[in-house]
Amino acid sequence: MTDRECGRTVLVVEDDKDIRDTIAEILQDGDYHPFVAANGEAALAALRMADPKPCVILLDVMMPVMDGKTFRIEQRSDPALNDIPVVVLSAHADATSAAAEMKAEGFLRKPVDLDKLLDTIEKWCVAD
Amino acid sequence: MNTPGVLPSIQSLVESNELRVLTDSVKDYAIFVLDHTGRVMTWNRGAQNIKGYSPAEIIGEHFSRFYTPEDRKAGRPAQLLAGAAREGRVEDEGFRVRKDGTRFWADVIISALRTEQGELRGFVKVTRDLTTRRMAEEQLRESEERLRLMIDSVKEYAIFMLTPEGRVSTWNLGAERLKGYTQAEIVGQHFSRFYPPEENALGKAQRELEIAAREGRFEEEGIRVRKDGTRFWANVVLSAVRDHQGRLLGFAKVTRDMTDRRRGEEETAQRARQQAAVAELGLYALQTGDLNALLERAILSARKVLGLEEIAIVNTPSDGDHIQVPIHASDRKADAYGYLTVARRSLTGGDTSFLQAVANVLAAAISRSEMEQQLRSAERANSEERARTEQAQQALRQRDEFISVAAHELRTPLTALHLKLQGLERKMRGSDRKEAAQVTAAVRQTDRLARLIDRLLDVSRISQGRLEMTREEFDLAAMVRQVAEDFREPAEQAQAPLELEVPEALEGCWDRLRLEQVLVNVLSNAVKYGGGQPIQVKLSGDEERVRFEVADRGIGISPEDIGRIFGRFERATSLRHYGGMGLGLYISRHIVEGHGGTISVSSEQGKGSTFVVELPRFETVVRPRAAQVRA
């Protein structure tokens, strides 16, 4: 779905270690290459160093240090990062509106349905 | 959707015990919550005491039934709600109707419950039976009236009040006779017009006021002028009247025509002095709240007028050769407040009736002070009750906040657990080890737990007025088919196959996730309570509205329960294995109303229930209608 070479890499930005590690583990089992960050600030640092840039970012909304909304603003203002698609992970029933507000490419509600998660990731990782 | 065994414990958490104890301990006040349409949502013991309904009878009913038919016809209940919604709070006094049809005089406060965003959630209504308080107020008015009558009826003296500036504020019969002005003519005029012009030129009237204000009292004899211009020789006593803080309220003025006294005999003079003393005492009683000061003044005045030192007020009649005049409230046959005693064997008839008049003034003043005390304690109780209501509302808010925080906290570890189990399930997919089935069951349990937490969050959103709809265009027919498909398996297991009557497509603009939640809730109830009979699912619509109908042929809902099933935490059925359907329908109702639609149910016990959801196809500005119920 993307014209960049992204090598099935996925950035998981999530402050809860258990959720973060479980998603990374599952992605690894699915032959993806996940890397993780615990908040928006760490995610920006990791993104700027990453090569190749990830196919998609899984982004939590409420996080300490820098939340998902701020991260998204920073990411969109950086020409090197602004074309990486973002899928919002939200615990709120109003995930739809949060995703719309953050101009994200998609959203997943917590608790996450694993099949849905993998389908979504796969969609962004398919090479042309 | 509901989880038997889990829901009851969450229900008990939600039905905060503290809150119930708090409002239930209030027995003298009806304190209850109305939803935004005026339907009763909660009921405390005080409400039961005052209005006579039990919670089961009244919850879900519209509060207009507490009003008289006249008030209902005049639209009073709706006016009060609208007023509370607009002003935040309305207070009203008037007749209300008990269950048995009797009326009582009530003080009603309706406060709007709003979210921080200002959205109307409902109302808190506090009703107090004022019948007792009202009687106390009437008695107070009567006793004041008695004192006034006593003053008004004095014919020999002009007794009237002046404002601090010297304008006439009251007028009695004696004043009218002496000075020739009627009350209507003189009230509001400056009292300097009673003085001859030559004295006014010297500022005499003003000087007298200043002396009276400074020294408390001014007395003189001098020339005064009647309305017709004739002059008379007068004895004038001007007394300053102050309140408890010492602020000047005005002056009491007693004017006596001395021309008469010079002509009259000593007996008449004595009578006149007695009358003046009684009148002055009456005026003083009206102005002061200090009973002891009044009693002291009464004794001094009686001693002075009668020229006797041995006058006292005692609680019980004393032995010996005393004249005893009981101090009786006129409406009381019972015990006297006390006795005016004079150490004499006999008095003239005139002196005795003077003492009786003094006793009457004292009795009226005492009974007035008792009424005032009753009123004050009633008011104190009132403000304490208000503080308790505040507390109850605070507890309600804290509970909602607690639910919200607790549910969010639960969700994070649950998400991790859920993901891990799904990962495991995925790895074991296709395996015939028995652990595979166990993992699948564990995933299903965490699914249920997650949905339960979602509901809890929905309830707290609703009660904080934060349930928002995010609309998008989609095909409702496709959604109904999809949800029905998801239910095919459980429906077949319950031997309640779904019979669909759904058009090809029915597009509209709604909140997709929320509407799916409603469909799932209504269908899961039908499957659960359908009693193993086919379930009909119909969807239809025209240009403006759509109608979704689910009819089962199951156990049905009893008439007592049908009014409550859209309320918070109600479960119509007492059969435990049917689990809870309360939260789901409560949430569904709010979602449907949030779309400007209605949800209703008709049911017959043993024959089944039909739930109907009607929605506008596109967003309208119409206010949400209340859930409708037909038995």
C-alpha cells in the first residue's frame, strides 16, 4: 500500500509495557519487524533514526511525557516522517472521533481484536 | 451480552450503599431524582412517607402525578422543569397530592443536574410537607395581629410609628380621632405637620427626633395642630425603636390630648395612663425579640401606673393574699405561661382590667416568640436538609467518577491479557489439544469482561452527560444482516432461529459503533428471553425515519416491570439464570435518544415481547423523546 520500501517494519507506541511487549511479540510471530516506544517523544527519536522508516505506526492516545495527539502534530510537521500512516489504538468508545481528530489512517479499539489488528497491519505492509 | 454472576456484584458497587443510606435516612423530606423528561428515577424513605408511594409503584412514572388536576391542566409541572432547566433551580410552594388523593401544602425545590459541559442530565427534587410550618406561620401572624388590634383599638391616644426620617408609617384609631387625618391621608407624610408653623420654622420636630434617637426617649408637653388647623395641648412621648444590632428602625410616638385630661376627673386620667402604658408595651412587644426585657418593662410600667411596688411575675401561683392574673394565650385553655401577682387583697375594677390587659400583651408576645422559635428551628432544619442534599449529590458525582476511573484502570491489564490469550489461541489454531479449547474459552471470558467494562464506562458517560454520537453514513440493512449473522449460532443453540425481514439497503447517518451496540443488545435479549421460539427481526423505513423491530415469543415482561426496564440497573426478571438486561437497555435508550429516536416495548406475559427502535435517518434538531412503554 505504500510506495516506500519499508521492509514490514512496524512502530508500536504504547506506554503500558505488557500491551507493548505482547503486540511486539505477536507481530514478530507474524514475520513483521516491530520496534517499540513508550511515549510520543521516544517514538519521534526512534523514528528519526529508523532506516527504513516503518510501514505503519500503531499509536496509543493517552501516554505520559508526550501523548498521541502531540506526537501526531510533531510527526505531521516533519517532512521526513509525515507520510508514515498511523493507526490509533484507543480505549475510548469514541475512538472514531479521536482518530478523525488526529487525522489518522485508521483506528483500533482496546481491548484489541487480534485478527483485526493483524489485518490492519498487513494492509499497510503489503509491498506493491 | 450480559454475564450472569458478574453483573450483580458490579450492580452492588454501582448502587452505592452510602448514597442510599444517606437519602434513606432523610424521613422528613422527599428527595428523588427525575430524568430530563420528568420521570421518577429514585425514591427515598421520606418520599414514601410524604407521598405514600412505594419505590416499585412510582419509579418510572412521570412526576406530574404529584400535582393537583388544576396544576396539571395549567401545565405547572412542565413549567417548573423548564424553569429549573433555565435557572438551575426553582422553588415553589403549593398543594401537592398524595397517593390516597389527600392534599398537603409543600415546599418544593427542583435543581437541574448538569454535566460540566452543561448538558441536562435530569433533576433533583426535594419536597417538604409544610403543613406544620404553615400552621406556625399562621399562628405567628395571628398573634401579631392581636397586638396590632390592641393598639388600633385604643381611642384615647394617638399611637403611631415614624420612619427614621420622621415620616408616619402606621396610624391608629386614636390618632385619627385626635388629629383628624385618616390613615390613607397621613401615612408617608412627615410628622412636622402636627407642629405649629412657628415651631417648625425653628426645626423643633427634627430636634425632637434627634434627642429621641440619642437618648432613647423624648417627652414634652406642647401645642399641636389638627388637620382642620385647630390647636390642642398635648403630651408627647417619642421613643426610638432599634433592632437587635442597635440599628434605628424608627420611632414610636404616643400623643395624648391634655385638654381632655385637664377637664376630666382623676379616674379618667388613670384609665388613660393605663391605656397608654398598655399601648406602649404592645408597641414595644412588636419591636423587640427580647422577652426578658419586655417582662421587666411590663413590671416597671405596671408599678408606675398603679403606684405599687409589690408587683411581680411568677411561674406558679403563690399562696397567700395575692391578686393573681394569669398570663394565658387566648387560644389556649391549658396552662398559663405565668402569673402577674400583686400583693394586695383587692384592686379597683379598672386596675384589674389594666393588669389583665398587660397580661394579654405579655401572652401574645410570648406566644409570638414561641412561634418565631419554631419557625427558626424549621428554617435551621431546612438548611441542614439542603446541606444533606448537596452531600447526596456530591456522593453521586463521586460514584460516577469512581466508576469511570475504575473501569479505565481495569481496561489496560485486560487489554494485555486479552492480547496474550489471542496470541496463544492463534498459535494453537488447528490443534486438537484440549488446551486449545480452554484458551478459546478464556478469550471468550475476557471478551465478556471487556464488554462489561465498556458498559460501565457507558453508564458513567451517560450520567456525566458525555455520551456523544459520531455520525457517518452507512447501510443499516447491511449492519442488521451482519449482526443477525453474528447471532446465528447462539440463536440456533437456544432454538430460537432468527427470521429476517430486511430491505436490500437502507442508508442513513448514525453512529456506527453505537447503533451496532443497540442492535446487539436488543437481539441478545430476544435470544436470551425468547423461550426457544423463532424471533422476528424486521427493518423498514421511509424517507425520514427507520424502524427496527425484534419480536420474540418468550416469557414476556410483567406490567410492574415494563415501566422500569429502560431505567438504570433494573432487571425485569427475577429468574437468576436469565442474567441482567438492565444496563444494556438503559444504555440503548440513551443511544437511541441521542440520535433523536425512541425505543419502546410492548409485551404480554407468557406470549413474548416486541422491542421497537425508531430513528430519524439523518441528523435532526428535534429534542430526544422519552422511552415509550405500552403494556
